[in-house]
Amino acid sequence: MASKRACPSSAASAAKKSRTVADSFDTVIEGLKQAELPAAVMKTLCGIVPYCLGVPTEQRHRFQTEAIERIEGVFATVVGSLEQCIEAGQLAKQKAEDDALAQKAVLEKMSAMAQTRRDEAKAQKLALAAVAQEFQASKKALGKLKEQQEVCRVEAAGKRSQLEGLALELDAVHSDSALAETFTARVCKHLEIPESVRPALVTAASQAPASRDSSSCAVVQQVRELLSGCVAELSLVIAGSDSGAQGIESAEKEHAVLAEKQVKAARRYTEAADAAASSQSELEMSEQAMTDLRRAAKEADEALEEALANRDLFSQGPLEALATLRGCCASSAETLPCDTAVMA
């Protein structure tokens, strides 16, 4: 009996169905390869796929059915592994998000602390600058006082020398009236002698000490005492025991107080600056930790998406192909690329 010749359209349809079934075999085999099986078991299961799933349901014998059940068991294991990956990915994502949220709170706290310490360091720096300015002004003022004191000492030494010379000249004889008047003028330049007393001093200066009367001696003694008083005052200036020296002593004490104040201000600023630097370093480490956690959260999210995609691919690929081939009926047997008689 001659066989019927299929029309071109029917042949094309049959070829399409045949390719679809063959592709399904390959898909099931790829699904099996995702399982962790011994090499020999893997080779056996992959090899029998066409010979059990390629046989119509109603024509399968017990061994073929058991082989299919074995494949289904392997797929169930693969699905379980995929579900475990998804569950692990969900947990990892949740943990990463929780860690990032906790780190955000820490970061905000450390950022506020760093700002507070920066502000404190800035305030201490301004305080130090103010104290330093006071210290420099005090130093300058003290130096000026000392310069003035030194000038006064030099001037006092010169004036004392002149007064001591005048005191010695009180016992000298100025025989010439012009010399006596000159001497008197020199004395009056340094001492406050009343105008009424000056003629008597001129008279006394022109006389020898032994020839002076009581009035002249009294005038000379008065001048001598005045000169001695001035010399004593000048000696105090030279020795640094006058009121000017006391002013310098007071300025030095104030300068010392400011110096100690500056040292303490510098110490406070150094401590505040160190604290600010330490806080900034901790903040930077916290920011890096936040960056790492965000990266970890992103990676966990990507891993979860990949796990979900793998499950979907397995469901829509090997699982769907297995379900399709498992339910294959006799009406489509002519499209199967295997000799079912061999397996029967």
C-alpha cells in the first residue's frame, strides 16, 4: 500500500513540531545539568531523556515512567536550590538594608559630632588669636617701658654726675663774681631756688668756706641738702627702684599672666583641633562604611534579582519543557525524533 505524501504545508508544520520537541529535549537536559549529580548519573539521565519523554504517555512502560519521575525529582531538587538562593538573597538584601539604615543613623550622629568639634576648634582658634594679640601688645608695651627706663637711667646718671660736681663746687672759691654768678645759674638750672635766695648764693660762692658768715653758710647748707636729695632720687632711678621701675614690674607681672593665658589657650586649641581631626577621621571611615554597605545592598539586590530570574528561567524553560513532554499523547507521536519501539 502506497503511503500518502504529505503536502508541503503539512511537512513544514511537522518539521516545526519536530524541532520544538527536540529543543524541549535539549532544554530538559540543560535543566538536568544544573543539578549536582555524579557524572555517571548525569550522563545516564541526559541520555535517556529522548527515550522516555519522547514516548507518548499511553505507550510508556514502567521503567520510562520511573525515569521521568527520577528527572522530576532532580528538577524538584534544582527548584529547591533556586528557592533557597532566593530566600538567602532576600535575607541578605534585608540585612544589607538594615545595616545601611543603622549606619545612616551612626553617620548622622558622627557628622553632627564632627561639626560640633570643628566649631569648637574654630572658637578656640579665635580665642587663642585674641590672647596672642593681647600678649603681643603687652610685650610691645613692656619693651617700650624698658627702653624708656634705660633712657631715664642714662639721663639720670648724667644729671647725677653734674649734681655731684656742683656739690663739690660748693666748697670751692669763685673769686670772680662772674664765675660765682655762672655757678649759681648752673645750680638754679637743676634746683628750684627762690629768686630772693640767689644773690646770697652768689655771695657765698665767692667766699672761702672759712670766711662765710652764718647767713652764707645757711644758704650753702640748704643748697647742699637740695643737691643731696636730687642725687638720692637720681640714684633710685639708676638702681631701678623708682616708680618707673615699679611700673615695669607691674607690666612684667601682667605680661607673665598673659603668657600663661596664651599657653593655656594654645593647649585648649590643640586639644580641640586634635579632637576635630579625630572626629573627621572617624566620620570619613563611617562614610566609607556607608559606601560599602550601599554597595553591598546593591549587590544583594542584584543577586536576588538574578536568583529570581534563574528560577523564572528554570520554570519557563526546563520545567515547562518537562511538563509538555511528560503530557505528550499518541496523536503527536509522529513528530517525535526517536524510535519509540526501541524503548517499548
